[in-house]
Amino acid sequence: MSNFAPAASAHVPTAGISVQRGESGWRVVARTALPFLIVALAWETTAHLDIFPRKLFPPLEDVVGALLRLTSTGVLPHHVLDTLIRLLAGFALAAAAGVAIGFAMGRSRRAEDVLLPLISIGAPPMRRCFCSGSALATSLPCCSWPSSRPFRSSSTPGQV
């Protein structure tokens, strides 16, 4: 056994934007901004060609103007705060219900037999929601969501 810690790799991957050796900071910024610029250009082109009504597809100048106006008057921060409060309240209620149901299923075989089919019905759609490649999806929801054949620790060998 060695008393030395393993040497760190010279190239440590970062969680953010991958920077290649010798690449300038401006090049990284340009590479990151390019998709946004393309979408903005397509948006502006579509808005100014009047393909859609202006109320449904306003130019970016109108959108940015409304954003600044609603932020400066305090309307937007008020509604953002209300939305975040509702979001956190809903998450807290769902988490409390989930912990209570999980605790009941872990302590009682009868509760597990009654509630497991109800939870298993929701598993495939929820797995698709969390793991369909959305920007917020991580491996945690995919790994922690119950599978279609749950492991029962309370069953004896030979029983399924």
C-alpha cells in the first residue's frame, strides 16, 4: 500500500463549456453565442416578413422593450416571485406526500401492495418526462425512479 495520493490528471474536464488547449476566450464566447445569434436572426427575419400576426410573433425590439418596461415598473419581478412561491409550495407538498407514501410502503406490506400499482402506473410517463433529453434532465431522476419490476426487500426467496 502506498502513502502517496494518486496524481491529478493534467486535463481536468469541467462541467461547463469545454475549452480546448490554446483556444482564446473570444473564440469560446463566439462559439457559445452563435446558436443564440442564429435563433435571434431567424426570429427577426420571420417577424419582419409578417408571416405571422405581430401580436403572435413580435420583433425582438418589442420583446426586449416589454421586458425592460415590465421589469422597471416591478410587474415582472412580482409575478416571478409569485410563480416561484407556488412552485416551491407545490414541490414541498409533493415531497411531503411522497415521503409519507414511501414511509408507509416501507413499513407496511399492505400499504405497499395497495400503493405500488398506483405508483407504477406513473413511472413510465415520469421517466419519459425526466429522461427525454431535456436541458434540465440529469441521471439522478433516471436512476432513482422505480423500475417497472420493483425490488421487494420484504419478500422471501422463491416469492415474486
